[in-house]
Amino acid sequence: MPAPEAIVTEKLTKRFGAFVAVDGVDLRIPRGEIYGFLGPNGAGKTTTIRMLCGILSPTSGGGAVLGFDIVREAEQVKSHIGYMSQKFSLYEDLTAGENVDFYASIYGLAGAAKRERVAEVVATAGLVGRTDQLVGTFSGGQKQRLALGCALVHRPELLFLDEPTAGVDPLSRRDFWTLLYDLAAGGTTILVTTHYMDEAEHCHRLGFIYGGRLIAEGPPEELKHGGAAGRVFKLTPAAVGAAYAALQRALPGATITILGNNLHVFAAGDADEKAVARALDAGAVAYTGLEETTPSLEDLFAMLIRDRRPA
């Protein structure tokens, strides 16, 4: 009987000498879920994924992936998962078809079964008619879809995606995520890291990691409504830079996020619209539309790490 959860960890920890890269992380990720793993560079995301893939051994704590222990049964873990790194890792001097064929062979596919699966992967990646094209001539979006196809060639139950759409245009990112939704609907569990907050909105659940620690977790909407104490105000200033500077001077404890021509101001404590208005008036900054709003994931991200940064 398959494990009810795709990923379970208990106090998962990884140290490199005196440096603690991952610090006591507990995860419970059900099968069929798209789980977004968010955090700044160096927060511990990739190290966590490498331990879950059986590539790195934890210093302490442990976990199971698809019911297999990540230390004692690392080889079984590797044979049941797919992994796509943030750095494109296919062979650019081979054709698309040759790349998929190569990865299918690595996973033990042969004969008619391999030919059928290669054709399916090419179709899923939207690359029908391009199998004889050198991968080095592909666009960024085509390369990412092909890399995803190669990670799926053996039909893994769990897929790890480490910043899969970095540097890819918005339309290609949307198409890529459509593929992920289809996979999840078919029962594939997906753990994905991303720095794009619009992508994170579409995950079933999110985990924020900072300094190696899991500092918040839950569905995107729940996190936005209760992920941090304080109130968020939005406004449209006549001059964004001047407004940002005025708010920083008058409200040193606030977290200010620039969103296009707008500012979001996270005011901790008892600060309200009047405090924000006074700060802008003191800086002689004209503005419109000052009102309280629901924090965005970008606001939440900034709020969660603000007080955890070293002085």
C-alpha cells in the first residue's frame, strides 16, 4: 500500500562544518499536491531537495520519500522521482529526440516501450516536429519543456523542480505551469522552488524557508490573511522613489514593497492610514488611493524575513 504522504521529514538538518544549511525542517506533503518551496538565495531550498532526492545525507533528523527512507533506501528514492535543476542540464549538441532517447535508456526503457514513451514525452513537451532539431537552437521555453519531459520519461510519482522557469518569458512560464497542473491532476506530486510570486499563488500549499528553517507554511490565501502580524496599506504616489524614502524615514519599522506604480506598506504595531499619510505629507509627496489591503505574497515574503535578518 503506497504511503499516504509523498514526503515526510522530521527535524531534517544538514551542516557543512559550522554552517547550518538546513535546520530542523519538518515537512508533510500529501500525494498529488503542488508544494511551493519559497525563500531567498541561500535559504536552504536546494540543500533540502538534494537530501530528499537521496543525493546528500542529512547530518541529523531524517525523512521518507514515497515511503522510502532517504538514507537507507536512497537508490529506491532516485528510481521513483524526477528531478529538474535550475541550470539547464540537457545536451545542447544532441537533438531533442536523442536527449529523450538517452534519458529513457538510463531508466531502463527499451524497444517498443521506449519508442512509445519517447513519442509521448515529445508530445507532452509540445515539440512534435522538432525531434531532429539540435537543442542548442531551442528557445528558453522549449528547453525547459524538454527538460521537464526528460525528467518525466520514467513516469515518476514525485517531481522535484528547482527554479524551473528562471529566465523564461511569461508566456512560456504559463505554458509550463499548465503542464504542471495536468501532472498534478493525474496524481503526480510536485515540489517546486520559485522566485516568481505569481507562480507561487497557484501552488496548493507554500513553505517559506529562511536561514535553513521553515518559518511559515500553508495555502497561499491563508498565509496572506494570517501569515504575519500587522496591517498593509496600498497607495499610488506621484513619485515612487520619493514616497519610498519618506516612508522609510518616518516609519523605520515598516516594510515597503514597490509593485509597479504602487507601494504596499506593512505597518507593524498600531500604525494606521493616518501614520502613513503623515509620513508622506512630511516628505511633501503627493499620492492617491491610500487604503488598507490584503498583503500580497511578496509583502508576506518581506514581512516574514524582515525581523530575521542579521543586524
